[in-house]
Amino acid sequence: MKGTVILVTNDGMGKGDLALQHKLAAKYFELLLQNTHPPSVICFYTDGVKLTVTGSPVLSQLKALEAKGTRLILCSTCLDHYRLSKEVQVGIVGGMTDIIEAQTKAAKVITIS
């Protein structure tokens, strides 16, 4: 996963009820933690920013990924749109420029939704 950027655009993974989406996201991030080389960057935008704020069911996994060196970039426009800027618990608040820069520098880009 070294050199990989993951784009998170949903409040969870897949379609279906929110509990299942959160369960799948938690499992996904737990498995990423098991890699010797976690992804370089994870970018959160649109509904994906909801996973980085107070009450998110995946905060512990995201904090652990950040501690292992994964850079977490949160879309400031999206946080402002949902009025969540003051609820951020993990990552750095950036903009589309930061997300585009991460994508262009990546060896591989994966979108989960």
C-alpha cells in the first residue's frame, strides 16, 4: 500500500443501511492497519468526512493509521457544508488542492464508496 492514496467519499462502505456501511468501513480500516506499509494518504470528501468527526465508528482505526504515518486529508468545503468543522477528531483539514496533489504524487489511487 506504500505510495497508495485512498479516496473515501461515503459515510461507510457500499450501499445499504448505515450500520452495515460502518461495519464494513471499520473492517476495511482494521485490515489496512495490518499491512506493513499502510497507505500513504487517505482523502475524505463529500460524505466521507463524516468518518473523521466526533461519533464516527472508525475513529480508533483512523487514529492508528495516522500514528503509523498515513496522512489523512479532510475536505474543508465538505466539512463546512455539513457544519462539522468543529467536530474533527483526526487528520488535517485541507482543500481540493491538497487532494489533487496527493493523487498526482500517488503510485496508485483507490476509491472506496
